Amino acid sequence: MTRAWKVSSLLIAALPLNVCAADQWIVATDLWGNTQYQTLHLEVQGTAVSGTLDGDPIRGTLADHALAFTATGSDGQVYRYSGRIDAARMQGQSDQPDTNNRAARAQHAFSAWKVPARTQATAQRHVFTPTGYSNTFSADRAPVLVIQPGDSVATRTLDSGGVDEHGVTRALFGNPQVGPFFVAGAEPGDTLAVTLTSLKLNRDYADSLDGIVSRLKTARVAADTTALGKPVRWELDRARGVARPKDPSAALKHFDVPVKPMLGGLAVAPGFGYPPFSTGDTGDFGGNMDFNAVVEGNTVYLPVQQPGALLYLGDGHALQGDGETTQWALETSLDVEVKVALVKRQSIVTPRVESPTQIMTLGQAGSTDDALRVATAGMLQWLRQGYGLSVSDATQVLGVAVQYSVANLAGRSVGVAAKLDKAVLRTLPPAAPVAKD
């Protein structure tokens, strides 16, 4: 059975229900062993309660900690909940239409926790030290921290093998992630904006491989590289900001390259009905994107698919060329600081990245053709949403200005990025503003 969140008491203060105030709760309903998470906005006046459950209106009563309410869906179907509130916890039973026979009813247990309200008027900076890591992007993992839109989080990541800044293994290999971070107010249909305010190296080495990924091998290259795939240790000169092979061949004795730290993994939890995804996988939720534009100063936009978004991050790279062609980039641990914001009631079809000079959309799929299509669809949507263009106008802009790059070749999926220079878009009229918290 899928386990509902057990949120630490450090994350939710045990406060009495705030009368005459709208509180936000996260409701976890056990649907035959599958947990559905919903956002409940609950307002209490006397013994009467009102509000919404995933946008559907509710009405009910609260007396002596006993809560009962009815939610009415847009299709007219009625959902009944009854339970008990104890401080910031709720537990009870729901009576819902059967998923296969709307004329029949089904009983399901539910629990809920109250999202802490913002207690300070200004955005906060949180310093978070991980004590555990995740090898899946999952909606069922308990949030490690609740943050508000506008807040920043400073933390540390492991390398893809699970090794920390001291060279100690802290987690299983396979891109272990820090998180998830619960963003108060984030709901499906919103977009989470994650600005990478700081990505810094915190150790003096990185690990990579020699060789080339199979997608790039001709028959001749495959024959020539059969003995490759060996580990290569790189020295990171943090003072100079360069990387070089630790034990180079004679030809690479003087070879070094400027580092450009990036996050290979950045994701929100996938939506209801999807299983947890491996931290090696990608999708519209982000994931192991390994896109070398996910760097300090840029903003990544991800489509919210679960209450609170549930943000994961990890898989630090000191440097990576387009595509991660050797299977590993320069894998290392990082000091990371991110700032989160919400774009309310705007949904996007694929991850976006914005730099000071470009807008980019990322297509991730099983083939290059499919990834190209997804990236292009995402850019057309951005031009229509963000710049108010018609489909015809947007295609004309793409035709003269779009650039494509290969983002990722090393994973189970291919990543392709569509890019537009902001200078090309400077004369376009601004679209209607979108609410952003």
C-alpha cells in the first residue's frame, strides 16, 4: 500500500484551528492502495466550514474537533468527508462515487496535514542540511521542508554516485536527490519557477569516463572504443575555476577547461496515476535533464503536478558538453542555493529555462524526432502565452530565429532544447501579465 506523507512535527506547528481564517490542508486519500493528494482550503466561521477541495466548493460543519463536509464537483458528483481534526492533523473517511460506476459509492480512508501559514511578511532564506536522499522522483516521499513562494533554500548535493564533499558515500548511486521541498500554495495547473542563485564547487575533484554513448557510435567508432568506458578522475582548481585530468596522457598534459557548475537533476513530483520515476529518468516534470543551461543565474520553469510541487534537486556537474557524450559529465558535489516563485494558473507542457539572453524549452522523449517535436511545441506555447502571438505569428518567429541543441544523450531518453535569443523578441508586444507569487 502506498504510504501517505508523515510530515515531521518540525514542519507543522501544532496549533489550534484558526477560526475565521482560510487554512490550507493537504488531503491524502487511499484509493485502493493508491494515494491521491489534494489541496483543501478550509475556512471556519463558528461551526460552519466552507472553502474548496481542488477548486470544487465545499460546505460543512466543525464541532468539538469533528469535521464533516461535502464537496461538489463540476460534473455535479458529490464527495462526502467526515473525520476529526487534532491540531494540524486530520483523519477520517470519505464517501465518493465509484470510479467505474458513478451511480455506486465507495468508502476511502483519508488523512491530512495543515500547511504552515506564512509567519513573516518578507521572503526567508532557509539553510537545509540533508540527512537522507531520494533515488526516485516521488509524490509519496515526505517533504523535508515547507517553504513559501519567494523563499530561498541553501543546501548541498551529492555527486551522481552518492558521494559528498568529503569523499564519503552518503547514498546509493544513480543521481540521489535532495528533497522534496514543499512549496506552499503550489497546485496542479501552476508553474514553479526555480532560479539558481548560486552553484559552487565544494571539493577539488570530479569523476568522469572515457568513451562515447551508444547513440553516437557508428560501426567503426564502436569497434574503436570497445576498450573504453574507464573512470577518469579530474582535478578541480577552484581558485582558477578550471578542470584538468588528474593523470593525463602526454597529449592532454596541458589541457584544462573552465568549469561551469550545473545541476543534472531538477524536478517536481509526477502527477497522480504515475509511479515514482527513477532519478535517472526524465519527463514533463523535469528529472535527470542533464541540460547544461541549468546553471547559476538561470531560471527553470516546471509544471506543477502535485500539491506543493515537491521540488527535488541533485546530480551536480562541474562541467558538461552538449549531450553528456561520455555517459558521465564531470560528476561532483555542489553547494546550491535556489529561489522559488509560483506562476499561478498557468500550465506549461514541458520544462523551460530562461537565461539573461535566451528562452529555452526542453523536449525529452525516446527518440530525437519526438524530442524535437516536444521542444518545438513548448516554444510555440511560450510565444503564445508569454508574447501574445498567434500560431501563425509564432511559427514565423521560429522559422527565422529558432536554434536547436542536443541536451542529453546519456539517459534512457533523448533531450533536445529549442532556443530563441531575447534580442530577436525585443520588438514583440508584451502579453497580458500572469499572476506570479
